[in-house]
Amino acid sequence: MSETIYHYPNKMGRIILLGMEEVIGKGGLDAVLNIASMDDLVVSHSSAVNERTFSFETVSQLHLALERVYGPRGGRGLALRTGRSSFKYGIKEYGSILGLTEMAFRLLPLPTKLHTGARSFADLFNKQTDQQVRVEETNTQIFWHIDRCPLCWERTAEEPVCHLAVGLLQEALYWLSGGKVFSVEETACHARGDACCTITIQKTPLT
């Protein structure tokens, strides 16, 4: 077990809970919180404060509880959908900080929006949370490296498990591009023993 405790701001924890509730309903969320022994999070559900009190362990256990309640495959699908749903709550809270809601940004060419958007999102996590993100690019791909990842915190698995992050980036790309769909895949994961969690994004949209 790690001795250092890392956190998201409670505001981001609330965004995850809102996204999860939208996907599985209040009864489903209550079941997940019960399995994770986190019934007290219902009380903080409405708290949108910036203090970093939502621990990485909590984020990881919520992700794991989805799989325990709905099965590994069902849990993965619901985590993806939770990530997508969480994005719309996140952009309401952080859109002005990111600078991505300005008309000038919306009018930029798609390659510029992808480049700028990826770095803006990374800066948000690096400055507002204890998560650590690096972005690398080639002509055809964006690599979203999470060096300190809450989603698989202290987990061990045979395959990548950070599905919520994949869903979040899928929806971010859909929003940034004005409705285009991109290939987004987690290709490395701490839980599997990799050096970092890496989500690989193909710059050319599928549709």
C-alpha cells in the first residue's frame, strides 16, 4: 500500500458521481456505493468544493465496484459511459478555465483544436489535481500518458482498466470536433504492470 495519499478536488469527485448516477440511476449508484463501503459519499454528492478531499483510492474503488455489481464486462461498459457522461458536467465546471468554450477556439482547424485541447486538459489535471498527465504527439496519434492514475490506483489486472478515462476522452474529442468519432484505446496500464497508463488517440476521425 502507498503511504502517500493523492486526491482529486471534491468538485471532480462530484462530477464522477453525477456521471455515474446518470448512467446507472440513483438505485444503481446506491448499490455501487454500498459495495464500495462508501455510503457516506451520498452526503457529499452535492458538495462542489475545490479542496482536494476525494482520494485516488476512492476513485479506484468506485471503478472496481462497478465491475463487482455489474460484472467485469458490464462494469467496463458502464465506466466508459460514465466517462462520457462526466464530460458534460466537467465542461460546465471547468470550461472557462480551459478556454475551450470561446468562439475563437471553436473556429480553429481540427488539428489545432486536437493539439490545443489535449494540452489544455492535461494542464487542468496537472494543476487542479494530484494526477500527473503527459501528452506526446506524432503526425497521426496523440498519446495521453497518466503517470499517476487514480482510476487503477493500487489495482492489479491482466488488462487495462481505466475505462472511465477512455470514455471521458472519447466524449471530449466528440465535443472538440463538433460531432466526430475517434479511435481511443488504452494501450498501457499501471494495473497491468506498465510504467504508466497510456491512452492512444488516432488523430483521423472514424466518422
